[in-house]
Amino acid sequence: MISFIEVMLANLFWGFGFTATVWSLQSWTMLQILVLRFCIVGLCGLIIALMFKRRELPRLLKLTFVPALFLITEILFQVWGLVYRSEEHTSEL
């Protein structure tokens, strides 16, 4: 039952992120949306990082560098796709 709840919660966050991006494109540019999303994620990451000991922080930053690049690329393509394609076509990718 716990795994089902975790999957549903992940789907809720992913689905709402997509919908919120569609809504925000009506009033903001693609660059503004990207900057806002990265600032929010950076702030959350900073709060989590501050929970760890100072000597572990450089090691954790090295470990998260490559996944962060993949996340940046994913978000960039998602917003770019929503700008230049319809929502239905973008969700199929």
C-alpha cells in the first residue's frame, strides 16, 4: 500500500508541474519560467544541504552534479516543447 501511495504522489507532483507550466506560459516567457523553477529547486536543495554536516557538502555536490545537468536538460526541453508545440503533443514525448 505504501508503494502505491508513493507512486501516486510522484504522479501528482509530475502532473501538476506539467499543468503549472502550461498555465504559466500564458503570462510569462520561457526564460522566466526556467529561472523561477531553478530558483525554487535551488532553494529547496540549499535547505536540504544545510541539514548535512559541512564536511560532507563538497562530496554531496559532486554526486549531484550530473543528475542536476539531466534535470536542467529535461526541464528545458519540457518548457521549450510547450512553447512550440501543443500540450497534447508534448505530453506524448
